[in-house]
Amino acid sequence: MKTFVQLAVLAAACSALAASSANAEPFAYAANEKSGTISIIDTATNTVVGDIQAGKKPRGMAGTLKQLFVSDQPAKALQVVDIAEKKVVKSIHVGESPEGVYISPDNKLLAVAVEEDNSVHFIDPDTGETTFAVKTEGENPEHAVFSTDGKWVYVSAEDADSVDIIDVAQKKQVASVQVGKRPRGIGFTPDGKLAYVASELADTVYAIDVATQKAVATIKAGVRANGVTINPDGKSVYVTNGGDGTVSVIDVATNTITKTIPVGKRPWNMAITPDGKRLFVANGRSNSVTVIDTEKLEAVTDIAVGEMPWGVFIPR
């Protein structure tokens, strides 16, 4: 029978192990369109530690700590990747030319923007079944992002000048918000009050009030503003500018750009670490991922990945 001291030592060891696991640096995953691979990046060392074959043209990606759901345009499907096994274990048919993939805050629903179908498919990640689909007003939808509370999905489309809003409970589009031409990346502040949308052909970012579903601020960004990521602290918005190879940093309190950071060629979609301290930027024409220190607001390194990375995803 274990003594009180032995039990105390065992409890302390378990606690230390749990703390170590909780504080471990996450892995980042870069989807490489031309290579048909996902580069696995160890964010502790900023190095690629492996690659996963994921169809012929992987683009959008979402998932959990156990599995990734990756859009594969030629296959008209989501490729399901087992993270532990580092391989595709299942393929889910979704429609012609799937692109952006997002998971709800409770991890119970996937939203997939299906370009040629002009629709968003909502999929149960456990069964792989499409539970419902919603046609969008905008043509060629690219991103379909859940709001912080999971009640809404904001959809951007390449051939549009507005953002379509889907009510998840009602399973239909209920509104649209006028922005600039070709809206692209979308990000919600952690408090759920604002959504930021980059409009590529307008070189502009729009802040949308979620409660009123109206744009309340316009911020001029760089050339061909594209991807949007928001710091977990809710204070900063990061926007890639594909035309001039930079990332704009927007201060949420003032809706002004406070810094422009040079990165690689044609920066696209990004991911930020859970602690908000490092931003990983996919550079499509440089075949690299730039790591930005968000406290110093400067690029610290470039990581060589596969050909034409579309974006980066960090599971939480």
C-alpha cells in the first residue's frame, strides 16, 4: 500500500507532466498546393520535421489535435488526415473545387466553401456526412468562417463585393454586408463583436459590427489584401498583402495600421500560436513560411516548405 508521501510524489509528477504537455509548443501545418503535401512545422524550433501526402492540391485546412480536414480541389473532397499516423485515412466528397475549411468553436461542425457549387457545405466531422448545404449569393466562395459563438458563418467570394452571412441554426443565408471587390480572408475578434474582412481588389480591410451586421470602419491596407488572422488577445489584426509581400498590423482599438512587415512573395493565409506570440505566414511564390514575432513586430525566420503553400493551420 502506497504511503501518503509516495502518493504526494506521484501526484506532483503527474501535475508536472500535465503542465509540461500543456506548455508544449504546438505543430503548425502548411498546405502546399503544387506539391500535394502538408509540411509539418515544429514551432519550437521553426523547422520542418515531416511531410504528409494529402491529395493532389491541398488548400484549406481545419481540424483538431487528432485529425486534419484538408480540401483537395481535383478530388472534389476533404482528405481526412490522422495526425498521429501522418497519413490520409478517409476522403469525404464535397463538390466541385472546395477551398476554405473551418471548424466550429465546439468542433462539432465543419464549414467548407465549395467554389464551383457557389455553396457552403456543413459536415459532421465524426461521420463525414453533409448535414446541410447553403447556396451563397457571392460566386466562387473561398472562405466560410464561424463566428466566435458559432452562431454565424461569414462567407467571402472571389466574384463579389459583399460578405454573405449564414445563420447556422436556420441553415440559410440571412444577410449580406457590402465591402470592397473580391473579399477574401475573414477573422473574428475573440469577444465576437467585430469581424475583419480583407477585400483584395480594393486593397482595403473592413471592420464589421457583428451585432448590427454593418461595416463600421475601413482601413487601407497593402496591395491585394488577402489573409486575415487575429491575435488571441483581441488587440491586433494581421493582414497579408499579396501584391507587395507584406503583412499589415491593425490596432483594433483605433482601426489603424501600426506596422507593415516584409515577408515573402505572395503571402496568403496565416496561423497564430495559441499564446499569440508568433505568426506563421504562407508565402505562395516563395515556397516558404515566414515566422513573425508579434511582440517585436518583425520577421524572425523563413522556413522552406513545399511548392506554393496556400496557408498554415495550428490545431487547438
